[in-house]
Amino acid sequence: MASILDEYEDSLSRSASLQQSRASVGIPHSGYVNARLEKETPIFNKQRIDFSPPEKINTLVVSSNQLCMSLGRDTLFRIDLGKADEPNQVELGRKDEARVYKMFLDHTGSHLVIALNTSECLYLNRSAQKVRPLSRWKGHLIESVGWNKFLGSETNTGPILVGTAQGQIYEAEISVSEGSLFSPNPDPYFRLVYTLEEEAGPTSVCCLEIERGLDGKCFIIATTSKRLFQFVGKGPEGTEPQGFGFVFGTHADHLPSFREFPASFGYSEIAFYTPKLRSFPRSFAWMMGNGVLYGTLDYGRPDSILSDERVWVYPSDVDVAVNKPLSIVLTQFHFLLLLPDRVTAVCTLNGQVVFQDLFLEKFGLLKRMIKDPPVGQIWIHTEKVVFRYHVQRESRDVWKMYMNINKFDLAKEYCKDRPECLDIVLAREAEHSFQNKRYLDSAKCYALTQNYFEEIALKFIEARQEEALMEFLLKKLASLKSSEKTQTTLLTTWLTELYLNRLGALEGDTSKKNLYEETREKFCSFLSSPKNKECLFNNRASIYELLASHGDTEHMVYFSVVMQDYERVVAHHCQHDDYDEALNVLSRHRDEKLFYKFSPVLIQHIPKKVVDAWISMGTKLDARNLIPALVNYSQSGSTQQISEAIRYMEFCVYELEETEQAIHNYLLSLYALCRPDSLLSYLEQAGTNPNRTHYDLKYALRLCAEHGHHRACVHVYKVMELYEEAVDLALQVDVDLAKSCADLPEEDEELRKKLWLKIARHVVQEEKDVKKAMACLSSCNLLKIEDVLPFFPDFVTIDHFKEAICNSLEDYNKHIEELKREMEEATQSAKRIREDIQEMRNKYGSVEPQEKCAACDFPLLNRPFYLFLCGHMFHYDCLFQAVFPNLPAYKQAKLEDLQKKLGATSQPSKAHHRPKDTDSTSLGKGQQSREQIKADMDDIVAAECVYCGELMIRSIDKPFIDPQKYEEERQSWL
């Protein structure tokens, strides 16, 4: 058989044509059609808000769909974006020249802090319509607020941090009583906790962020224009910290950890990204003078949560001297920079600018960009216009970026729902692994792609990576559908040959014994794979040829077992004289056909084990099919061999209760040959009923006669009811045995007498024993002394028969007396019967005038009637109607015939009455008289009372409605 591997090596010369033909070996290339079925929407989709403010927009904040903007000098405009048609306007009520400097809205959208340029602060709750001053905050120009996302509520902010333009960080709290205008001050305390400094001294606190870590740790991030500080503290065990003093207290004697960069805008801004299903930010982006510091947040670190930090410089079109960035917003894979005239989006994976959006001069200069973290929308405003960005499918092209930097796992994660992109990533990963000589990994990836099968296979063949080629074929085979039978057959056969080649190469190398065992296990697993079972079974002839060509008998046996081709397995063991293993295979799989086929061979070598296996199979084996093996085995005639045959036959007869005649006949032959005692026991146990014996009587008789088993012959004669032959043969063995045979025909006294006469003649003539002959008379009551006297010789004296003669005369006398007694009893019985008949003739009954018919309940004397001894009285016609349907068919016919005859006879009228004899003689010859016809009818109709006789008993199970008329009766009731 030509090697498939050789065919593929030969096909190297045809590699050019392989690129044109996609299915030269039956493995089609089903590539994806990368077509855009719909217009691709941009990731950042801008929308202008239909809003024309009456005054200039100073600043805008958004959180949790709550938007607040400062208009002009003294107006706040609030909108619940869920109810955009219900805006709310609040006046600050300031008479001086104070203007809104900054606004800060907490994460719930409930608390709004308004910082004025006069170093004053106002507070407005979402449920309130009037601002309230924060008197304790007065004198500080507020630059940042760090909201407490863990302890706040709609009426209480919990402890918060406030950063000022002088570098001071204060801890404060805002609490209001809902619905009250005269409640105490909303700011219960305002205390200094830390001062941030740069080289030149205190500087503005640009941003504050509060986060919780593991084990109760609290992290605080604070930024200035050039530095990013981290404060880490852990509260007391078992208590919930209410403030931040414990965090800043740990840094009272030394500076906290910080990052510093030389360049500065005079301000900075930090943005965080929080996934929707998480409560903690996952990454950050800090906009400062040198660029954007981007990294992730790791809350498990002991002293710093900033991780994987790197600085992305500003794009080349950003001149920090002319158009410095104003704001930054961070999304999952991008950070957006707000410039005075445009928005630029930079990918955090590679630092490339992926989006730019220029704004027209008519809108004015851009002032601020802010993100609503819970919703994900980005808001931008000028002094005149408000814009909103929707982020749509931000991760659509992320897979390309990860793929280009060889992060294939992440690339596959972000394109797992796009099979055409996943195929590209897998192909790139496979090629990358191949170039780095990680051939097994490459094969696994190639098997998942839609690349040309032939090119990939040739690639591994040229590199002489047979193991990787096998891995590729295995993965490809696992991905095939059940309908692709041709491809499955090709790969299965090819893999089988590759396994055999590899095993042959490793078998003789002792240094690679472990690798050989591992490959062997993989090959066995491949042969026994449920997915490949159908294909291997349909092509098992080819697989057998491959195994045979490599001389691998071990795996041939294993494959035969997997294919349930146990006949081949057993034949293999028998050819190698491993009969015990062959029997083990038969016993394990319990295939009766294989037992029938291999039992003649196995019983010659391991008879006892084979018989034990037969017995364990029980009724699953048909013993008739095993008789040839037993006969062939027992022909040598040794006792041990016959004993095993008898053991199994006895199991079939006594345990399985087999009734097959061939089995019983064979057991009889074995008994007759080797165990005559068991023969008679078996015959007696089988019984004497010829219809219930399972052996052939004639065969048994011939068999017993050939081996001289006379007692067994006598038993068979008895079963065949050949009593004369049984007695004749029994007399040659034992007189008592003959006597037992003579009593068997109990119903045929003549035969019994004949048989006993045979016994008596034998005793007198052959044994010449007068006493024993007399004993025969006492054993059988049919024999008399006169029957046996002719058998005795003339010289025998009367003294030998005296007692027998006397006993016989006494018996005769008793018999005569018995007959006399019986005659007297018969005479008395006849006399009593005559008296009863005479009494019946004179018996009568009386009927009262008011008596009624038992059937129709009308007066009885109006029509002819019957009176029964039980007391029931019926009109003739009523009794006839009750009795006739219940009579047998022949009596009904006879009664109808009598009615016709009665109607044919002429009824004499009263006026012309003739004598009785004249009336009788006027009938035709042979015709019955009218009285005789009536008497015959009475015998049928009035034989018994219809209510008290057997007729009523027989009709007890008769339905009230005739089944044939049931439907008609049922319809009549509807």
C-alpha cells in the first residue's frame, strides 16, 4: 500500500497548482467573505445638543444622567437627561460681581458644589431649588473635590476631600435635612489634613480621587501641575473608618510616594476608566506637561496602585505653546484630548491617533470635556454650544492592534464573535509560532484556520516536522463534520500510517522508551476514539492491512477489540497457543457465536475451563450447538474427558431444565458408556409418563440393550407400556422387579393376570419353589389356586396346597354372601319406588279463585295454567314465553313442530261432540292424538318451574338486554 506521506512529498513539485486548486485532497478551503453588509459607524459618534443657551456657558458637569451648567453670572441650568423636556433653572442670588469658577458634581448626581472666583462656595442638592452657602469653606479657592463613593447618600456626602489653589487638602462633609429651609449649616466641619508642595512651594491641587483597596486599605490620588501623589492608609481592625485622618497621618513625618515630570502647563487633569460591571476604576490617564501618563490600577499592591505605567507623548500636531490640551477623558482603549479647536483620540495600546474631530470657528473655542462615568457618554461645550459623543463598539479594531504586537490571546478575545477576524489572528499566530520553531503550537493554530490544507501540510513536511504534522491532522480531523466522510477517511488512514512509522522508529531506541510509551498510548487513544469509530469501522480492512504491513500484531489485536472484531482476536490467541487468553476474551464479551466456533479447539486443550465458561453463560448458549465439540472431544474415550461432557450435560438437564431431545439422548449415551448407576437414576427421575420424557424411548432401549443394562431396559419397557416384554426381561434379573412390572396395568385385569401367570410359571418351572409360587397368589388377588395348579408337576402332593385351597374356598363363600345381601337391598329399593309412583298419581293441589299468574300478575283461572309443586302458578302462554328463549335449539325446533301438529288437528265443537274412540280413529294412520301432542309439549315447557329450576340458575349470567339489540334499546331511551 503506497504511503500517503510519500504521495504528499511527491506533490511538492505541484505546489504551484495547489494554490489554484482548493480541494486536491478533498479538504476544501471555506474562507470567509469579508464584506461590509452595512455601513460601519464611527467609534466616537458626535451629536450636537439642540440647545441655545440665553447666556454664555461658563462650565458644565454631568454625572448619572444629571447635567448642570453655569450660564452667565448668576444662573444655574439643571437637566435630568432621562426627562430632558423638564429643565430646571436656579438663580444664585448674588448681587456682587462673583462668578462661577468651577462646579463639582458627585457620582450620584445628588450633590453640586459651586466654587466662586471670590473664594466662596455654594451648595445645591438635587431635590432643592435654592443654593446654600458653605460658610466653613469661605476664603479658599476650590480647585478639586474627591467624592466618597462608599459612604455617601442623597442627603449626605460622607467624608470628602477638598483641594485648594494653595495646595491644601481639607476633609469636609456636607449634610442637609431634606425639605427644610431652616436646617443647620450644611458643612458641619472643614479641617486641614495635608498640604501639597512642589519645588517652588505650595501649588494648586488639580485633582483628587479616593479608592478602596483590599484588606480595608484606602488609596488617595492627588495631582498638582507636575506631581502625582499617592496616599495609602489602613484603618483600625474591626472598625469602619469615618474620615481620612488615618491615611494622611501615616505621611505626616515623610513625603508620600509621587511621580514628577519637569514640564508643566500650570495645571493637570487625571481621568479614570471604570468598567460597567465593576465598582473600581481599572486604568488611569494623567494629562500633564510632558504627555499623558497611562497605566492600570492594581489594588493588591502594598504601597502603590499604579501599575504598567508608560508616557505617551502628545501627537505631533499638538503645540503645547500654542494649543495646549484642555481636558482628558479615558475610555476602555482610548484617551481623548480636548484642544481649543479639535478632539483627538489616541489608542492606549499603541499610542496612535485613531480619531480627530475639528470644530468650526462659529462654535467658538472649546472649553471643557467631561465624561459621565456610569453612562459612558462624553460631553463637550463651548460658550455657545453643547456636544455629546456616543462611544460605539470601541473594541472593534482592538484585535488588530493586539495581533500586531503579538498578543494573540487578547486579540482572539476581542474578535471571538467575528469568525473572519479570528481566522486572521489564528493564521498570524500560527505563522509566528512556525517562524519561532514552535511547531506544535503552530500546528494547533493552523488546524483552526481556514487556510489551504495542502499548503499547511506541505509546510510541515518540508520542515520534516512529523510530530507537528500529526498534531495538525488530529486537530483538523476533530474539526470535520460527520458528513465529510471522504476527508475523514483520508485523515484517519494517513494518521494511522504516521503513528505506525513513528512507533517503528522509536521501538528500537532504548533512550526514547518513555516517548515510545507515550506515542503508543496516543495511538491506542486514536484507535479507540468514539468520534473516529464509524470511519475506522468502515475502513477496518485498510487499517488491518496497514497494521499487518508493519508487523504490529499487538495493535492489531487492540484494534480488533476496539472494533469488537473478537473473532480475529480469539483466532490470534489460538494461533499462538494462548488458549487461556482466548477463553478470557470469549468470557468477557459473551458472544455465543464465537463460543460455537472456537469451542471445538479450546475444549481439546482446556476442557475444564471451557465447561466452566459454558456454565457461566447459562441459557445464552444453545447446548445443541456445543454437542459436536463435546462429541469430538470425548471420542478418545478417557474417563476425564467424558466426565467434563457429562458435567455440562447434567447442568443443562438439571439446572437449565433443557427439554431438547438431542441433549437428553447424548446424556443417556454418556451414562450408558461410563456411568450405568447414573443412567438408571436419570431414567427413574424422568418418570414413567411417555409424553413427559424428553429422551427418545427407542434410542434409549437400543442403547441400554447394547451395553447390557437390563434394569434400565426394564424401566424403558415400562415407560413404553410394553409390560409383557418388561416382565420377561425382569424375570431374567429379579423376580421382585418382575412383580413391580406386573402390577402396572391397573385398568387391564386380564393383562395383569397374564403377567402374574408368567411370574408364577417362572417361579414354579424355573426356580421350582412351591412356597414362592404360593406367595404369588397372596401378592395378586387375580390369581386363584386353580390358575397355578397346571404349572406344578404331577408328583407334588396336596399338602403343599392345603392352606391355599382353604383360603380360596373361604373367599368364594364370602363372595356368595355379599351377592345375597346386594339382592335383598335391590328388592327393597324396587318396592319403595313403586310406592312413590303410586303416591304421585294421587297427589293434587288446590287453587284459590283470587290466585294470580306469577309472570303477568293477572287472575290465574281466566286461561289454561300450570301449577308446580313449589307453589308457583303460570298461565300456559306466560310460561311458554318465559321458557322458550332459554331452551336449546333442538328443543325449540321440536316445540315449534309440536305446535304446528297441534294446529293441524281439528278441535271438536260442543255441539257436535263425538265419542273419544271416534275422534281418535278419525286421525290419519301414523298420526299422534291431540292429547299426546299436548303431553309432549308439557314435557318440554313444564318440565320444571321457571323460577325454581335449573333454567333460572343457568340464566344468572345472562344480560337483561340482548347484546345484539342493545344499541336499538339504547336509542329508544334517548
